[in-house]
Amino acid sequence: LHGPGHVQVEIEGMGEGNRVCSLTSKIGVVETETCKAMYAMLLSAHASQKNVRLWFSNDADRSCNKGSWNDLSAHGFYYLRIL
């Protein structure tokens, strides 16, 4: 969790420090209340050692590696699910 309320993740093959959403302001299509739920899901997945899958729309870059320290909304991030 970054100081301004940004939820950042490191995902294997995708990069590190990438911002998923913000607990304090809407980013992309993700509202703050949705971000709070996503953050809770990520914490739950981590604690139970479960995998998480992310979905993107309108992403011209089809590779899994999005780089590091990016805003995933720029890649069309909109959904996550615990597997």
C-alpha cells in the first residue's frame, strides 16, 4: 500500500510496484469502494496463498509483462479474481 492510498502489486511475469487502484480516488474505471474490496481480496489471496488473475480491456500490449511502477489502468485493467 503506497502512501497516497494506492494499491500496488508485484505479479510474476507482469512487473513490480504496479498500481491497481486507489483507496482515495477513482483511477480508470475503478471507484474507491471497489478498490477497497479489491484490496481485501488481494490480502485474502496472499494470506491463503491463492493465485489472482487480472483482466484487461483495450490493451494493445498482449504480453503479460507490463513493466514496473506503472498504472495498470493505462493498460485497461478492470477486473480481478482469486483462483
